[in-house]
Amino acid sequence: MSAPATETRTEGLAPLAADALAERLDATTLRRAPASVAAVVERGRVVALSAHGEPRRDGAPTTRGTVFRIASMSKSFLAAAALSLRDEGLLDLHAPAAEYVPGLDLVRFGRGAAPLTLDALLSNRGGLAEDNAWGDEHLGSSRAEIGALVAAGLPLAAQPGAEYHYSNLGISFLGRAIETVTGRAVEDVVRERLLDPLGLHDTRADAGLYAEGADLAAGFRTFDDGVGFRPEPYVGSGALACIGSMFSTVDDIAAWMGFLGSAFDETTAGAAVLAAASRREMQTARTMIPTGERSSPGELDGAGYGYGLVVEHDRRFGRVVMHAGGLPGFSSHMRWHPTTGIGVVVFGNSDAYGAGAVAADVLQTVLTRTDAPAAVVRPWAATWAAAERIDALLADGRPLSAASDLLARNVRRDVPDDVRQRRLAEALAETGPVRADAAPFAARVVSAADRSALRWMVPCERGALVCDVHMIGLATPLVQEFSAQVADTTGVKPRGETARATDHHRVAPPEGSPVS
């Protein structure tokens, strides 16, 4: 699947995005943090922003440039740094993690258990127990302290590689592995490989790295839903800092989301920093997360953890990528829709703020109101040509066997010619004959699951047929499946078929096609 080129913009997005922010950021939401900022972005640029409150409660207002702590959103930077080293051959994610982190060879589940790998740790299936509450408290622990815990032995909650457990400690071992192969602090590696090349100069590993007087949001906690607030000092930055200590601004995170999301574009943008293929790895689910554990405004077909990022497959909008951040005193969230490049980033300086719910609702609203496609697919030229030729056969009343040169051997064996003709006759008895005044084929294309498939509709006198062709990927692709079914009342789905994200895949004609 291919997304629109980076130059593509959603017409009228800015006012629509501003309305979505205004509707969601009501008084009940805003009272839960002394300061907050939320932005809708498109392909790395802020298109609408809403800032509220005072970041230090000192009379100075929150601005677009106010720096907030982003907590576990830091994991995406750690993952990208690890993949850049992997791409250079310096780090093997599938080797036993103990080759890079002393003491991990002592981590055992039992006889026959798979070895613990960096890949499993980075995708939260290492088997280490979930540790959010503990991780917050130990963010500032020294490397020696964490090393001593490892040396004492870490019991596993599940078989390594088998199931999802969100482990801050586990992902932090990627930081130790990076330090082992580079001989440098992981924070410096992230800055040199990612922050500096991408111009993310307002994103830093620790509050002490900002100039005196910088516009940093202070942390606060509320235990009465925003009636009162207690100052919350910054949690320290130690051995676990690489998974949750960073600070940033909405513009820097907008650029970061744009950099990651551009991996699905038909461009080479950002390849000098991290290959598009590696960025796509980050945004591809590697460990299944039960959908019942996800709080999403839409229906989910699936969810999982990639490398430092969460991936949801929304039944209407397809792939949505995200990560939350939460520490005592802060709530943050970033999420984006790679197909359109539209995303949302939200910061609040109270852990009760609920940045994730705000971001999810705003993105869902914006995608809905722009009628965003779930994906943009450009079928193979052979897929398009085969479908167009079969469509002509249907219009002429000729059998599929008349295009036998297009068909893989299984097609006529799976559904014998006489059975296929009988089924088509039964369908046409219901819909009436194919209309002679049908629109051109390109105007009747409905969707495509991927480049090997195409769906189109055939108008009939009393209804319509929905046709699907599916090719086998060979040097010369052949049709391996074809169906023609009576359409439901929408005219674009077979009767009885449930809703799918592929219903909303936008089709781009093949390169070189007369209609492209």
C-alpha cells in the first residue's frame, strides 16, 4: 500500500482542526492540569493549536514553545536509535540480549524457554512483568543500581517472545546495549543520530540541558479532579531515562511524527537519518495487544506493539500509530494516521490530564470530518488490466473462460465453468442484465485490499454486482480468484459482508495508466 506523496495536503484542514480542538477541550478537561497544549498536525507541520493555563502557575501563559516532559514517548527515539545501529551492523536485535547486557543470561523462565532477545524486549514481549508504577519511581536509579537488580535475578511473568507485557525495565536494556556497542551514553547517541540531524533542538534528555529561564512546564498532581494542585518535582533521569525522561515541544513532536509517518510515502524523505523500511518496522505491530485492553474511540480490528510505538488497526481508518507518556506531574500523547499524515499531539502538566483520550478523540473527529481514506492503494498494472478485461466479458455476456490466458490453473478447477455460469445467471436474474450505459471502468472501481486485488461494481437494470479479482504475485501475475456477487443497498459491497477498513481504501490507477 502506498500513501499520498508528501506534497498532498487536506483541503480546509486548519479550520476543521481548530473546531475539533475547541469542541474537545472543554472546561472539565482543561481544569485537570494547570497548563496544556494540543495541536493537530499534517505531515510534520502544526495546522491548529490550542494552549491553556500557566505552565508554572507564575502568571506566564502556556505558549506553542512551552516545553513539557514527554515521558514514555521517549521510547520511540530509543527504538529509532537502536534500529539505526542495527542497520549499520553494530547491533543484532535477534541475538541473545545477554551478549550486550551483562546479567541477562541469568533471566530464565524454565526449561525450553526461548532466549531473551533485544527484539523481544523492544516490542514488549520479553516476558518481564508490567512495571509502570515501579518504573516511574526508579527512572532516576543509577546504572549500578539497575545492574545489581539484574544480577540478583529477574523472574519472568511469561515465556519470552510469547505475549505482551509492558516493561519499562525491559526496554531500558536497549539503552544499555546501545552504550555497549558505541561506548557512549545512550542520550548522546539519540541526540547525534536523531535530534540534531532532524533539527529537533527543543527536544532534550533532561531539564538541566535547557538554558536558565527556558519555558519549561513544571509538574503538578491533583487528587480532587483539578480543584487543587500540588507541585511535583521532576522524577530523576538515571539508567531508565532512555525510556521516559525526555522533554519536547509540540513543533518538535509534530516534526518527529512527520518523519516517522513519511516512511509510508512514495518518497525518500528522511532516509539519511533512518531508512524508511526501519521506520515502517517501528510502526508495524510485532506483539499482539488484546483489543479489550485498548481504549479507542473507534472499533478496532487489531492492536499491537511495534518498536517503541503502539499500532492500532481501526476498522474505519486503518493504521493509526501512537505512544502515550505519563509520569507523576505529566500526561502526554502523540498519534498519527500515516495514510493522510494527520496527527495530534497533546501535553498536560498533570498526570490526571488524560492526554491520550483528548488526542484520540480529536484525531477521530478530524479523520471523520475529512472522510479520510484508510489507505491509498495503487494496484499492479496487471491487476487493473485483468479486472478491466473481465469487466468487458461481463458486459458482453461472455464467460470467464474466454480470458483463460489470464487465469491461474486453480481458478476453473476451484469453481467449474458450468457452476460459475449458473451462479452468475442466478445473480443476474435478481439484478437484471448488465446495463449498456455503464460508466467507464475507472469510475466504477470501489477499493483494493492491496496491490494484488481490485473491487469494482457493475451496474445492472435492477441492482448491481460487486466483482473482486485477486492476483498471484508472479513475474507475470495471474488471476487466482474472481467473484461476482449481488450488491447490497450501498451498491459497493456484497450483500451480507461486514464492515472492513478495506471498504475505505482509496484506489490510485497504476503508473502509466491513461486515467492515472
